[in-house]
Amino acid sequence: MTDHQLTYDTSDPKIQWRCTLYHLRRSINTFCVAVMLSILLILMMLGIPPLTVLIGIALVATSLALSITLFVFSRTRRPRICTTIIDEHGLRDVRPETTESLSWEQISKIEIFRGDIYFFTNSGNLVYIPFSAFPSFESATEIFKQARGLKNRADDQNSLLDVHGTQPSMPKIEDEESVWKALEDRHEKTKAAETQPK
């Protein structure tokens, strides 16, 4: 696979809104439902009138929307030139404030939505490449497929780990005969370990 280096400006408010809301959509929904139910229960237990309960819920929703708006606004005041490099080892995201290198093992899933590509990390963070970084939707889709392929390949290699969590060690391969000998030796050791009493 060819390495991909994509450079783009993320200071466009539309990009920031779209990608921020996509990233936070589940969290926002869960948070809103939890907060609203909590407020509703607490206020009802205290005997507060329903109109006051509705006003409390509206205030919480407004403060959440305001905090997201301020976050997006803080990222759109000046040009934010970012570069994302995708290769067989993972991706490197170079932003004005920091550079983040992620191996494929550190990425939990990859999604595409309206031409934007989203890389979700195991820690819950997000790296996104907006549609504006690609010459066309087809190009975005092709790079998404290649990234998914690299991620799947890394996952497959990790599934080959042995029960002790280490990569099976193999000697340097000199010829076909030494490969077979190494495999037979490893098989004998495994068999002997299984027959030993625990």
C-alpha cells in the first residue's frame, strides 16, 4: 500500500461542527438523558412544580450547547493546518498544538460518514480527516478501505499471539529444512508442556 499524507485546514466552522458533533453524538445523547432524568427525579422528589423542572432541563441543555459552541469557536478563530499520515504502522496526526502517533492496535474502529474519516482510539479519543482533505468522495472511500484493511491485518496478526501473550519465536530462516526442524521442535515442546502434570 502507498503511504498517504493528507494536509488540510480544520478551521472551517462547518468542519468543526460536523466532526465534533459526530464524535460526541453518543456521549451527548447519553449525558442529556442521564442529566434530564436525574433532574426530573430530584425535583419531583422535592415536590417542585413541573414548570420549574422543565426550566431546569432547559438550562442544562442550553449550558451543554453553549460549551460545545465555545469549544468549536476556539478552534475556528485562526487557520488550523493539520497533516495526517497513514501507513502500515498506523497513523500520525500532526496538529498545531501536538503530534499524535497511533499504531493500528491503538485504534478501536474506523468509520466514514459523508466523506469524513474517523479513527476512534482505545482511550476514547478521535482523529478525523475531513472530506475537504480528499479530491473526491471516491478517493476518501478508497483511503478508508485501505485503512480498514491495514487495521484488520494488524488485528489478525495480534490474534496469532500464543496463550502467553507473546509472539511465537522463530529462528532466522536459512532454508526450508531448518524451517521444518524449527516447527517440529516447537511442536514437541508444546506437546511435552501439555502432558506435564499441573
